[in-house]
Amino acid sequence: MFKEDLLKGKRILVTGGGTGLGKEMASHFASHGAEIFICGRRENVLEETAHELEKKYKTKVHYSTLDIRDSKDVDSYIQTIFDTGPLDGLVNNAAGNFISPTKDLSPKGFDAISNIVFHGTFYVTHAVGKRWIEADHKGSIISILATWVWTGSPFVVPSAMSKTGLHAMTQSLAAEWGPYNIKVNAIAPGPFPTKGAWDRLNPNGSDDKNLESTPLGRVGEMSELQNLATFLMADGCDYLTGQTIAIDGAQYLTGGGTFSGLGKLSDDDWDQIRSMIKSANNKDKADRKV
């Protein structure tokens, strides 16, 4: 779809780039010549992804552990990148989410999501953006949001609130940073099954509900998301800024939030789901200790 060297010479940071959608986007950027930086909390996953992409695409892929909830660590990490040269692109992909009745959420559970999605994304965006402005360097920002920014969605209230805030950030910074030649956009994917997210958002492993509510009758294909992200990251359409673009097969236009159908679940169903989510979380914690 694109020229092989479309992103040659560009340096792009993808937060949460070791797995899932982040890895898919980083892979596509690398396949088109970009030098890649990925960060996340699991070093073994980051190292494996970096080596895989370097070997496959013959481009530089740098990795570093980072908890984006810590603003000082974020600023220090971004400075180490800029010490070797400016970034050209940033993808705010790192996130966290799980389904739960809001009445059962603890303050700790709410903070676990909002501190990553809302606070962490701003910290990274601010650290990169202010350096671009200081250096008078052109840049492109993409944040991965969700269609909940327009519809809301039950059972994922911390994520819906946080991503809606980032939708406002996208619009606000596009206007504020446009004079500095910085474009700011966002992508709102519909169902794109990935291992990490699906363990917490679809623990029963069934896509039936997503298929029923999506006019195209299927979940998204990674190549479709990759192509959109690469288009937004490339030069040639710099007049496009301040937009959140849905890629969801028109799912959100059918009405209701993504998880509206979960209102039919019983307390026993939720107990089972909580157990599955806890198991996925414990596995992730064990991976971070490797």
C-alpha cells in the first residue's frame, strides 16, 4: 500500500510497543524504514520484540523499561532519546483496562487505569512536545483511544473517562501546537483482538457479541490499523490534525457503548470474569519479574 521507504529517516517512539497493537504499529513503521523506540514495563517482552523487528526489517529498534505513571522517569527517558537526536513521531499506545461493574470498583482499581491512560499519556506527550517546540522540530503524535470518547461505555468507566480526556487533549494540542508544525491526531479502534487486552476485556473468549454489533460483521484486521497509523505518521497530509478517527467497521454508529450488552450478566458471571482477569494480571506481574 505504501512505498517501502516511506518512513526512512524517521525516529518513532511507541509506548507499550512490546505487545499487542503497539507491537503491530511498531512493526509496520519498521517495515517502512523507521528507526523505532519502544518502552513498557516488561523488559523480556521488549527485548524479544526489539530483536525480532531488527532481524526482520534490518532497522534499529531501541527498547527500555518505563512506567509512564512516573513523570520524572518519563522526562528522563525522553531526554535520553533526544540526546541522540530528536524524535519525529510519538504513538501513545500504552494503556490498561478491564471490565467491571462500576459499583464494584475500588479507588485503587480506578487509579490503576486513569494513572496510566490519562496521566501517563499526558506525561509522555508533554515531554516530547516541549522538546519539539524548543528545537523547532516538526513532529506527529498519534494517541490510541476508543469509540467510547463519543458514546461512553458501561463497565469500563475509568478507561472511558480517561480516553475522553485524551480526545480533548488531541483537539486542544492540535490548535495550540499547530503553529509549531506539530500535528496531533488519534485513532479509535473497534474490536482488534490482542492477547493482553482480550484477557481482560473478553475473558470468555467469544467474539459473537462484537460480530453482532458491527455492521461489517467481523473484527478488525491488524493490517488495517497498521495502514492507518502509518498514513498518519507519514508526510504528505500535514493539514490533517486534531482528529480522532474511528476504525471499527461502523460499530459505534449502531448505538450504545462497546460493552453495553454486559448488563445482562449475572453476579456469578461477574465472579467468573473477575477470576479470569485476576489470572491474567498475575501472569503479567510474573513476566515483569523475569
